[in-house]
Amino acid sequence: MPKTSSLLTRRRLLAGGATLLGASVLPTLPARQAGLPQSKTFIGQERFRQVVSKALRENWRDLAMGERVMRFAYEFHGVPYKSYTLEIDDRVEAPSVNLHGLDCWTFFEVALGLARMIEFPRPSYAPADLLREIEWTRYRGGRCAGNYLERIHYLAEWYFENEARGNITDLTRELGGAERIRGRQIREMTVLYKHYRYLRENPSLRPGMKAQEAMVQGLPVYHIPRSKVARIESKLRNGDVLGIVTKHHGGFCSHVGLATRTKDGVMRIMHASSNSKKVIVDKSISGYLNHYSSHLGLLVGRPLPRSSAITDPAEYQKRLRKLKSA
């Protein structure tokens, strides 16, 4: 997500009965198809090699998924906050990674992607392997063919999409006290299109973005009100994806981070902070929510192993329709 404010779009932060295919069956990397060189789509290759070497040496592959996510997350503790890292071209959209600078969305996305990547054994790993995982979670249906509108721009939709494809379980309604958000107007990207390089340079994309915002606005989004979050903190696990719900119109969420239980037993939020200008381990989750008057509540998604990925398009669409009608 390029930048964090009151809303969480890419600027603002920025399997029962399912048909499961082999863990290696994921879409091919569209950046090659789109013609963008890896020098443009992947920054930080040396850091990638160092982190992956450590993960293999310490056998992180055998860890539970959430623990694996957090091992990778802590490798980026202190990395500078940087916005607009996904704005890499005027026209061609492609999966991209910048390990030298992270915003709140790309921080959790990279940690999740690396945890998924090493689950499938290979003789060695390359940046293209991580880009493939980023493609799988960042785009609708896990595919990018070069169109900006294929990307998931609002975090609330990310939960629906990634649960439908077996990447997470959305626990928000299961943890207790959840309430549906009603009457929310989703409009930030079309109203503030000048802040988005692709929308600014390509006016023809704006009607499609408006249609997507209308779709997101109609989603049945539930949240745990911040006054109830302290009661459910004991149920959270390391690596849970925490969507911070805002009280403001424009989007459902304003921020995102990962749950981490520190040595003092406190379940905290780890996130790329625009205020601290780096990746930090912050207050308790309930404490963080109550620290800002604009925070309304919480979404919770639990990462699933890569082997749970649902790659049958018909099954994915069936699950997505069910989630959107719940």
C-alpha cells in the first residue's frame, strides 16, 4: 500500500470440501509477460538471499504457518517505512517487491509471501519465487496480466479474496462480539485519483475503479469493535493479519499489521508505521486501537499453509460467491 492515512487502499496503508491441487500449482509470473524487467519489479535481492538462507539454515519450513510468518516478519524489524513502492510504471501493472522500504500492506504481504514460498521445497529460491507468491495474494484470482484493476486495492476485499482461495481463514465473526459495518461509502481512489500514478496517467481506468468500489461497498464486512478486542486477544495467534477498521468513509480499513506475542506475554501489533517511519513492534492490539480516536475496530485473518491453496477456478468462484452473500 503506497501510503497510510484514514483509509486502507494500496495508497493508504495504505477448506472443507474444497478442491486442493498440489502445493506447486500456482499461476505463472505475469511480470515476464508484461515485459517489466526484474530490476524494476524486485528491489533488495541481497536482503532476500540473506533472509532465505537463514530460514533454510534454521529450518523454518517445519514451523506452524503463523510462527513462520513471524520469523520472516522479524527479519524486517526496523526496515524504513516507504510509501508508493507499488507505483513502478505508468501503464503496466506487475507483481513487485521492495525489501529496502515497506509500508503497512507490503510488510505483512512480504512476510506472508516468504512463509508460503519456503513451504514448497526447491533446490534454491529466487526473487521470481517470491513474486509468484505476491501475485497469488495481491490480485483477484491470484493472477495479474498487466492490468492495474486486477490488483486488490481495498484491504477488506483482500480478506474475502484470500479466504476464497484458501490462503487465510477470516476469524472476525468467530472470535466473538463482531458487528457488521453498514452504510460505509467506498470512494477514496476515484475521488483522490491524482494520488495514484496509474489512475492519474490512465483516465480510462477510472470508471472500472468506480465499479470496483461499488462492489467493495456492498461486501458484508464485519469487525470486532475496539471496546471488545481486549476480550479476544487471548484467542489470537502469532502471524494473524490484523486489519484496522476506520470510522471514516472512503474505505473500511486504515491500516494493517501482524499479531505477535512478545516475551512479556502481551499480544501486540507489529507493523510498518508511518509515524515511527519504520517497522516496529507496538502496543497491545487493544491498546493500539484505543490510542487513536479514528480506529473503530479489528478484522482478523489467520494465514493457512500454502498446501491449502484452492487453485480450481470453479471452486474459488463458488466459495467467493458464498462469502459475499453471507
